[in-house]
Amino acid sequence: MIGLVTAMVIVFLGYLIKYKRWSWLIAGYNTASPKDKALYDEIALFTGMGNFLFLLAAITIIPAIGEFVGKPWIIGLGWAMFTVAVFAFLIYANTGNRFKKPE
């Protein structure tokens, strides 16, 4: 039950970032100066973060299913997938200037 509530909260945060453009929810971007913010493509940044949160919400449901059916290996698989997704997104977001404005 907690896993489903957590997933719903993550989906809601993803919605706020992607569609409502609540930039203050993105750590680091919210405290950047206007000069630094001008370097970023906000549409790409908000879309990327929103989609990432939607992915995390979907992955968060997997351990909840494992708990519901009583299969500990599904719970472990879900958290392993969560960890891999976080590190993969960190690498993705910090390589290739994906969220910078083209010059």
C-alpha cells in the first residue's frame, strides 16, 4: 500500500515539473541565478525530469506488487531496478549537455 501511495506522489511531482513547469522542485536549478538559468533549455529539462519521475513511479509499483504477492525476490528486483534507473539518469543528465541551450 505504501508503495502505491509513493508512486502516486512521484507521478504528481512529475506532472508538476513536466506540465506545470514548477522549476523550484528541481534542486540546484531553483537556486541558480537568472544568468545560469538562461544557459538551460527549460523545455528539455522539465520534460526530462518529468519523464524520469514517471519512470521511477512505475518502477516503485514493482516492489509493492512483490509485497502484495509475498515474493521477496520481486521486491529486491524492484529496488535494484530503481537504483539502476537513478544512476543511469544521473549519467544521462550529466553527459552530452543534454539540457543546455544550443549555441
